[in-house]
Amino acid sequence: MKKLLNDQADLVAESLRGLDRAHPQLRVDHEQRIIYRADAPVPGKVGLLSGGGSGHEPAHGGFIGPGMLDAVCAGEVFTSPVPDQMAEATKNIDGGAGVLHLVWNYTGDVLNFDMAAELAAAETDTQVEAVVINDDVAVEDSLFTAGRRGTGAAIPVEKIVGAAAEQGRSLSDLADLARRVNGATRSMGMALTSCTVPAKGSPTFDLPDDEIEIGIGIHGEPGRRRVPITSAHEIARMLVEPVLNDLDFTGAEGVLVFVNGLGATPLLELHLMYGEIADLLDQAGVVPVRTLVGPYVTSLDMAGCSVTVTRLDEEMVGLWDAPVATLGLRWGM
């Protein structure tokens, strides 16, 4: 295993130290491993909190700032943060309008965010609502979830709801919007290689050079099936068809198409994949009106990609286009 690290046990803590020094627009609580936007809490604004295991960068910490999240809790690699972290972050981003937890659907995250909401409410009377993100069509249940996994939908949910929060909308309105965006989004991913978790020191799963895994999760969980490697055109079909079969994406205001790299796939290949995916959407009568291509929800050093499609309405388009200033997304500022 070749990694840029000192001691694998210190990887997350030392990464947060570097993040803190590199980006003064963020504020890092190193003891609790919480990353805040520098001006949090924002008076009168609903606070938005997410988080999860490290190793998915720029998710989660790359999406903190005006127009998206107010704070993120960082767990160890592929490991949920603990309730005390989440409760502390919840209290510290409450500007008087409550806090919305945006929770990726993994069992540890769901349970720990639920306990954190109870702790925060008991200690400070902070009003908390939670929305679980569960967009992955590959499997209904996995080793890590009850129901569908949370993957690429986090980006449109956090961006659209983040813009609405900047407008001063209420906690209940934001929760309803988050559920609406999540419900309009589906994702499917594939892997060319496994990732290597530093604590393990070897690939999470064995994937021969002549095979690919279809329907993987972002922690290296197995997917629908393993198949011989084939053309990008055929791989795009294996990703797009399950997404389109699960939800009608025609009509409305078109769709957002998010082609995500899992950590080790160059943009050269991701843009090639977008072209193949866009052709398939054209054939199905699905109209992309917004696009995002790049490594935004990664799985350490895994090679592969995922496709996420969100059925938009006029309100969602406007909120997606609204200004945002984070490490991962920035426009209009």
C-alpha cells in the first residue's frame, strides 16, 4: 500500500489540520472533529448539518459555506461520527430557527444522528428535523443499510436546500424540500477497481483485471453483479437503464445529470462517460438542463463512476443556480 500519510491512525486528524490551515473560511473543532462555516451560527437561518465517514472527499467537508451546509461531522474512514459530535455541531449552528440534519442512509449514521437530535433537544431545546438521503437503485438493502443507500443525491439535496436556507425559509419548509429533491433523484454506480482503506492496507474486495462491479456502494459494498469489462457505451447503458426504469424523468423542467468520479477516474474518462450517458437520455426523451461532472462523492482511491439524475421543477432549477461558495462548488459569488 502506498499512501501519503504518517501513521494511518492519525490520518483523519492530520487531514483536518491541513484543511484548517488551507481554508480560513472554515472553522475546525479538532477535538470534536467538526468543520463549520466561519460565520456559523447565522442568526435567523436554519442550520444545515451533514457528515459521515471520511474518505469521500470533497464530501462532506467540501460543501460547507454560503449556499450549502453550515457544518459537517467527520468520522474515521468509512465510519460514522458519534452522537456527541453531531449533538455539539447541532447546538453550535442553531441560529434560532432550528437545525436540519441531512443524513446519508447508512445504519450507523441514521442511528447516531437520531440520538444526536435527542441530545441537542434535551440540552438546548434546539428544534431538529432529519431527512434521510436514499437514492441508490442498485440494491434495496445492503450490509450497511436498511433500504436504499445514500449516494450522489446528497449533492443536489444539499445545494438546493442550502440555497433555500439562505432565503430564510422555515425548518419544516426545508425538510419538505429536501424530501422532494431526494424523492426526485436516483443513482447507480460501478467500479473498475476496489479502494484501499488505510487501516486494512489491502483492497476491500478482489476484482480481476478483466471484470467490473455494477451497482457498488461508496464504501466498496458489492452491487448487483460482476461482469466482464466492456465498452464505455455498454457501461453507460448498465448505469442509465436501472435509473430510468425506477422513475419517470421525462417532462417537467428537465433533469440535472451528475456524473461522479469515485476517486481514481480522470476527468478525461468522466466526460467521455457523460457523452455516452447524454446520448442514452436523449434516446429516452429525458432532457438534461443542468450538469455536474467530476469527483464529488469519492471512495478513497476507487476507479469507477456513478450517475445521478434529478427530475427538476422550476423552483429547483432556480435554487440550483443560486450563488454558492464552498470548496467543492462555487458559482455566482
